[in-house]
Amino acid sequence: MTGQTHRPHLRFGSDQDPDQDPGASTPYARYVRLAELHALQQPRSAEPAEYAFIVTTQVMELLFDLLERDWAAARTALRADDLDTALAALRRGQHTQDVLVGSWDLLAAMTPAEFNSFRPVLGEASGFQSSAFLRLEFLLGNRSEGLLEMYRDSPAEYDALFAALRTPSLYAEALAVLARRGLAIPAAPVTARHRHDEVVEAAWRAVYTDPALADLVRLGEALLDTAERVTRWRQRHYSAVKRTMGAKPGTGGSSGLSWLKQSADQDVFPELWTVRNDL
């Protein structure tokens, strides 16, 4: 014990950073771009709940980007048969998913009156139009080329989604691992939405019952952990919308609640769920 007290630096001279603009804030503020970050919230109404709505959706968009990076990393690792790296990336993504699910708590208590007071300023804006979220859906295997049509006037987003649609999904790469281990996996168009397949279910049944394939059980369970969190997200989305706006049509023209309910009832990686009927 030296008895020394360490104090944080309280002054940051521009001579320490030749690229610092005169009058710039702390190194922390510059690193995370605080000025720009806190300037992004621009409510268009006097309703206080709109600010919470904007902040929450912006946080979700950042988390979508983080999750995409982890799922893409897992996909790349699976392509290289590197299960340990893939599982680590999936675990990181699951932590992000947990935060995403919990983020609905910020909007769950919004009353219909509060939402209706600023809904007109949204116009046709809808979370359904999030290209980051759509890339996540494509990564999961929930693919529809028709959805790209809404980005025809946004070349950068369109090109990114076009590329994502033509890159094998996370689940497709997991099934490719099973194929390389000698299991029968049917060929499927890369751009097609994954549907439940009895042959794929039989392959997972072999994984869970054949001792020679026991190492792949870790992959199946990690994917199921991810899938379960996707369902939780969808269910929280559905319940938040049901509480806030009921069965009104969505701002982007969707059917709103009925579309969300259908989505919440759709299992991700379906064979990992149905194979449990026989285990």
C-alpha cells in the first residue's frame, strides 16, 4: 500500500493530439463521437414519448449492426469448419440479442394516446423498412427477393441487400458443415427462404443420436439458443405493438399486428425444434 491517490486527467491540451480541433471536447467524446451522437435525436412533435421512441429505435439499429457482425463471423467460421470460433461468435451475438429483447421495455409502457400524438409525423416510416434488420433476416435464412423493391431508389442499401441475398445464410453454412461430415443435406437455392425439410431434420436427428457426431451437438444447441432469442424478440415486438396501437395498420402499410403475430409464430431453424419430438 503506497497511499497514493490517482486522479484522472482533467485537462487535455491540443498539443497531445495534432488532429484535435481547437475547442474540442475530451478524448472520450472524440472517440465515441458524442457531439454527433447526441445531435441525431430530432423529434418532430412536442410529445415527450417521441424522444424515447427515437432513442430506442436508434439503439436497436446499432445493435442490429453489431449482431450482423457476429452472425457473419460465425458464418465465416462455419465455412472454415472452425466450430470453436463460430460458437464464440454466436455466444457474443446472444448477449446482443438479450439486450435487443430488453430494449422493448423502453417502449412497452407507451400509451396509445402518447403514440397517436406523434404518429402522424412518422408518415410512411416504419421499422419494417430497416435494411439492417432485413440483412439479419437474410442471415437467418428468411429470404424474399421481393423485399428489395423498396430499396430501388437507395442504391447503396439495395446493393448491400442484393449481395446478402446471394450469400449463403448462417443456417446454410451450418448445414454445409453437416454435409461435410457425411450427412444428407438437400441442395437449395441460395436466395430461397428456408422451409422445414424432413431430410434436414433427419440429419439433425443423427447429430443428436450418433456418438461419432457428438461434437456437432454444441453447434445445434448454440443455433437453437440464437433461434429462441429471435422468437423472444418477435414476441416482445408483437406485444409492444399490441399494447401501443392495437390492430391498426402499420405506418409503412403493413397489416401491423397480424403480420407480427405470424412472424412470432414462425420458428427459426425449424428442424432444430421439430427434431425434439423424436429425441
